[in-house]
Amino acid sequence: MRENGAEVAMGAIVLAAAAGFFFYVTQVAGVGGLGRTYDLTASFRSVEGISVGTDVRLAGVKIGSISGIDLNQETYRGDVKLAIERGIEIPNDSAAVVASEGILGGNFIEIIPGGSFDTFAEGEEILDTQGAVSLISLLLKFVTGEGE
């Protein structure tokens, strides 16, 4: 009888750990948010350095993440789907920029808010975008003197 109680207790601990791990993974990945995000889209000339799960930030604060990236075969641009936390209203004249944390840091999407009183609704597209800037191409331009 005592052995059965120990087995039940150990099983309960394993199930609790599994449930905790599942909750943690869904929170980190932004999956299973139960409607806590809404989607916006943006089309970039270059999406170099970003991927699904990359942060979306406003004033340096994470407000969402990238939930999808696809190649638009008509425009040859990277179409990005942004999952933004509900309750964060973004002016509809805002810009989205692929920014970098520094020379060795990773890239993220920075939202630069506009001055409009109207905000994006779910599913709308951020039209003002700026893609990733290649550090190598900038260095080559500097060294060779091109682009002057």
C-alpha cells in the first residue's frame, strides 16, 4: 500500500513538471496565447538576420514577435507576419525597421511610432518599412569609396 502512494506522488510530480514545461514553452514561443496577440503584416526589401520568433520592439520594449516570413513571388520582397500583444495600439502611420542590437548583436523589428490618432486594426499592413542593412556592403562602400 505504501509503495502505491509513493508511485502516485511521483506520477503527480512528473505530470506537474510536464505541465509547467508545456506552459513555459508556449509562453516563450508565443504559441497558445489564447487571443493575447493580433497580427499585422509588413513587406521588407531584405529580411536578412530575422526569423520566426524574432522580437518586435517599440522604444526598446518587446511588444511581440515574428510569427511568419514568406517570399512574395510577385514583388520579390519578404512578407513578415507580426504577432503584437493585445492592448498595444500602434499609430497607423508608423514604420517598421529591421534594426540591429550592435555589431555582434542580433536583429529585431523596431516599430517607429507615427503621430496619427488612428491605430492599426488586426490584419492591416505597415506600409513604411526599411529592410536590413548589410554591414559588409557598407564597409565595402567605405573602403572602395563607392556611393559618393
